[in-house]
Amino acid sequence: MIAAIALATTTAGCAVDDDQEKAIGQQAAAEIDAQVPLVNDAAINSYITQFGTALAAPSDDRKREWRFRVVDSDVINAFALPGGFVYVNRGLIERAETSSELAGVLGHEISHVLLRHSAERLEKAQKTNVGISLVCGFTNICSSDAARVAINVGGAALFAKFSRKDELEADSAAVGVVMRAGYDPDGIATMFEKLLRTREQRPDIVAGWFASHPLEEARIGAVENVIRSAAPTESTRLTKDDPAFHEFQNHVRALPPSPASPGMPVP
């Protein structure tokens, strides 16, 4: 279990600001990096960093310092931390058919960060006094006169498992994220459909995804409606797939087998 980390907020219960959000994400990322198997291949890390940053930057008016990492796990999952730390399992990369499908998944996770869904949950936890154990690692935030709220990263209670409302909002926002970056948003819907089919055939490798990303046919229909209303006349000018993605994907597939244990913390 990854250690619990603490968020310091004022005793009056004010909102989590950008600096706090970034500090929380940095601490959580350090904990995750120390305890899950990450892919340390330079070419793979370079591609996912460039790909993810190119997706996020056009939609990020706060100019966050985004970081993208590949988790060495066959389990299909992706996960975002507050402040712009995004993780994607190699199992998802290997099963995507096009670059636009990977863009759709990352666009969804990026949207959770842009919409500050984690920050909202942190604020709610502070107000309702939801806490577990307290480990304070933020020298610039924690102080004797601040209230502290513990966040259990290992259980991903606040960072991974969003409500259906949050998921629908992130789906809708992801359409804009991928389109602004030049990718075909149809990849969002086709990847969702693939995940539903995979659940019928191999529920073990998508259990984490469905635990943290509620998904059903109605949600696919909803995102398809957003896509149709977004800018259908521009669809032919958007990238559906490209050779660089498949070169990257083949490089990922050529890695040694993933460790037996799943690499992504799930609720």
C-alpha cells in the first residue's frame, strides 16, 4: 500500500490552490514512482512525454508542467494526479489500434486535471473531515495553524475513482482536448467500445479500469453526441493514426514481459 499523504488547507476550509495542487501531485507521484514498475526506456519515455504534452498544452491556460509515464503492467488502465501527472499502463498502449485512441484516453485523464476534479474532491474531503493517517511532506504548505486532510493514494479513493458526472464531464472535455491537438475524437468512443468488448473476453485485465472509470453503453452514446456536435466538418483534417505511434507501440511490445502484479493502484 502506498503511504498516505497529507494536504494542508486553512482552518477556514478555503479552496485548494494551484501550488497546493501541484505539491500534492508531486508527492503522490514520488510515492507511486517508488512502488510501481515504470518503463525506463528512453525512447518510450520521450515519445509519451512529447505525445502527452502536445495534447495537454493547447488546452491548458495555467501552463502546468505536465509529466507522462508508462507503467509496466499488462492491466489496462490510466490514471492522473493533481497538477498534471499522468500515468498510462503499457497494456492499454499495446491494445490501442490507432494514435487517436491513445490520444482519447490521455485526453480524458488530462481533462480530469484541467477540470480540477481531484482538487474538488480534496476540498470536499477537507470539509467533511475525511481522513486516514497523516504524513506531512509539504514544507511550503504544512504549518502549525493549518488543518490537514489525509489522502490515501494507495486506495486511489480521491485521485482515481471519479463519479459518473465527473467521467461524463471529462469525456466531453476530452473531445475538445484531442481536437485542439489535431487528433480525431472518434478515438475516444472506439477505445471505450474496445474496453467493453475486452471486459467480456478478459475481465481480469480491465477490472482496474472499470473500478475507477464507470463505463456503459450510454456513456459511449453521450460522447458520440458530443463528437458529432463539436465540429464534424473538420474531421477529415484531424489525425486518426500515424506511423510514429505504431513504431512507439512496437517498441513497447518488444519490452520484456511485465511483472505479474498489476502496476496501477486501483480502488
